Amino acid sequence: MKIELHEITIREVAKNYVDNNEEGVVGYHGRLNIRPKYQREFIYDENKRNAVIDTIRKNFPLNVMYWVKNTDADGNETFEVLDGQQRTISFCQYVHGIFSLDNRYFHNLTKPEQDQILDYPLMVYFCEGNDKEKLDWFKIINIAGEKLTDQELRNAVYTGPWLSDAKLKFSKSNCAAYLLSKDYVPGSPIRQEILETALDWISKGRIEEYMSVHPNANELWIYFKNVIDWVELTFKHYRKEMKGIDWGSLYDEFHGQTFDTDILEQEIQKLMMDDDVTSKKGIYPYVLTRDEKHLNIRAFTPQQKVEAYERQKGVCPKCPPGKEKPIPIIARCYANDTIGKNPASKGGCSMAGGRTTPAPRWEVLFN
């Protein structure tokens, strides 16, 4: 990892400063990407913004900034602000007359006062290295101020046409991915959270590896759209519990199978009304995988176990008279909310009444 300290004046950074809102903010003769396209827009409150200008006017030092060194398609050296975005935007806005301080805009200052601000030296680290080195370094310095998310850090490393294409589809306010998935995928497109979810799904968690080898985002967009389309076709009735589920892994495993959507919906309705199912969100992966861990079934407390056993006088009310086997293990059957002897598979109670989904399950209460 190569890190070099440079001294750059505000005059240079503010040269050709342009703020195009979601299209990004640039400066430094058009070579500095101050805020990339579709990245969240931090808004300094007035006190913080004014403190930056006051610090500069008093010739006090600002904290060091970090720029990532890149190369554009024509081979020209460019930069992207990693740390120092709001400070940079604050002094550029002041120099370009966007706001005033103490009722004085920049153009109201005397020529010596203007020159003092424009010639103020900024301490800037230029950072360059391979992808892993840069990502590791960025995580280290991302410890103060407005922290970048993991995906924003990745975006600072894996730049180029692929990222621009991906941001257009996944990172703009009211972008196609957000409008398609807002009921199923939590997070903000501007904070790169929808992009991160899509990348996590398609790469099975190997996001950096995926970003490093793909030339454009077409495959990512098609996959993401297929996942959401499959969810909407498989589950006929939308519920708020469907938001935030790992739909990507479920799609990968089950999209090739055919399901009776009416039967799925009937089972989901029953489980939604079941007080023992404490994870309603887990119902959706359960009806596909049949793995009961998703349901987080409610367990009896020790006191509830004793009370139920005493109330039933130690006898399973569902067992035919004389059929109970004298094995001293008391269990709860989740098929019908009753307490009885251990299940038939262990030589005990064979009852299986009540609901049939999930399959009858037993919990040993006490010996």
C-alpha cells in the first residue's frame, strides 16, 4: 500500500467545483470526485459547516484528508475523496458563494482575506495499492465522523464502468432496483444497501471477488429481478414479514421446483396464527426448507411444564386408555399442545393429533 502526503491549496481543490446533486460533486480541475454519483448526501449542520470556515480563516489546521488515486478510461490520473468529503464541500461552497459566515459571503471579503482562504494548505494523503490493500486501509481509517458503510468502502476500491452501471440501477433515489424490491429488501439505495444485498445474493457472500471480475452490472440486475419475480409468483399474499428475508439463497435452492401456491398460502396462514411460532418471518424459509429452526418454536418454562403435568395427572389425554407405556420421561407434543409420555419412536405415546404442520415434534420436559 502506497500512501503519500501532499499539500494542496483550497484554490486548487475549488477550481472547477460543480455540484450536480445525485450526479455527484467534482472539483480539483475536474479530477477529484468529491462525492460519487448516487452516494448518500451528508448534510453538515450549520455549526459544523461554519466551524470549518472559521478554522480556515484563523489558519488553524484541519484534520488530514484521504484521497484514493485512480485512473480514468483515457489513462488520466483522477482521485476520489475517501475521508474529508464534508469539509471539502463546506469550503468549496463558501468560496463559490453558496452560504455566508457572519453575514459575509466570500465575495464580500477583502482581497487579502480571500487570498488567505484560497491559499490555505490542506494536508491530503494520496492512497494507492491493490484492491485488498486499499480496502484494508480504508477500514482502518473509517473510524471517525460520518462513517462509510462496507459497500461504500468497496465502491471506493472497485471503481470503473461496472460500478457506474451498477450505481445507475441500484444506487439512485427511486432507482429501478428500489422500486422493484422496496417491499422485500430493506435499506436505502443512496447508502448502497440495496446494491450490497444484490451483490451478496449473487456472489453468495463473496462480494469483493464478484466486483473485481465483472465488466458491467447486467448479470446482477437480471439475477436480482429474477429473484424478486420468483418471490412474487411463489407467495400470493404479501405480508410485512417478507421484508428482509434472504431471498437470494432461497431462490438459488428452490427456483427450479414447482409449488402449489394455494397450499403454501394455507400453511402460512396457519403458522401465522400459531402462538408457538415466535419467528413469523421464519415461516417463509420453513415452508420451503422444512427446517424448524426458522420458526423459533416457543418452549415451556419449568413452571409451565410442572403445571401441565399436574393438570393432566401425568397422563396423556389423547392416548387410548391403557395404551400408555410406563416410561418415566415426560414430553410435550407440539402437534397438539399437550403433555404426555415420550413419543412412539421412543416406545411411548403415539398421539399425533392437532395440526400437521410443522410435523409433530417432542420436547423432553423432565425425567
